[in-house]
Amino acid sequence: MTPLTRRELMLSSAAIAIVTTAGFPLSAFAQTPVTLDQFLALSEHLTGASDLDPGTAKTLLDGLVATGKGAALSSLVAEGNEAGALANAIVGSWYSGIYDDGSGPAVATFNDALVWNALTFTKPFASCGGETGYWSEPPQD
């Protein structure tokens, strides 16, 4: 490998200065990654649910990063704009338990999906609801 000449060094330095001052989006490549705590806080804000599972949150966060949505997620955390496709996708993943892992749909959780909290008249399959015959009596309010 040959060392750079003074001329090559000056030209490359000038090119870097031009690109930097011309508004090249270097920040797009230097986005601060979203932490698990930030993602949990965002998810709780978007879903209105509290005490979300950190394991599921990590799975969903990893899926968003794997599908190239890390920069958009960083912007969403910074700006808090909850009206958008990414915010809707996050809410949908929490309620359905399904997310995109980069190779297609995958299941992050089933029993802990928020849909079961929203549908008070049912529960996840194979989950015990009480004693045998509990369903024969109307629920007590």
C-alpha cells in the first residue's frame, strides 16, 4: 500500500469538507440506536398499556432494526409523532404478537399479546379460565 501524496490528502480533505457543509445527511448514518427502555416507553405510550414484557419488547425492537427501520424508529422516539405507519406497526405488533423479523412474519408472543386484554370475553387457547364448568354461569361484574 502506497502512502497518500500531499495532493491526494488535500483533495480528500476538501471533498470531506464540501460534503459536510453541503448538507449531506451524515446524521442518517450516525443515528443513535434506540435502547430497550426507550422502546418500552414508546410502546407504552402508543398502546396505552403499562407493564409490557421486556422480552417481547426486545424481540420487536430487534425485528424493527433487522428490517431497516432503526433510523425511522430513532426519529419516532425523538419526535414522538404517533401518527404514522411505523407507530401503527408497533401497536399492531403488540396487539397481535406478530412482527417482521427480516425474513417474514414471526411470532413474538401469543399468550401475552395485548389482544387478549382488549377482548375480555375470551382468552388465549389452552389457557385455563377457572374451575371446570366456570363458563356455565354469567360473569360477575
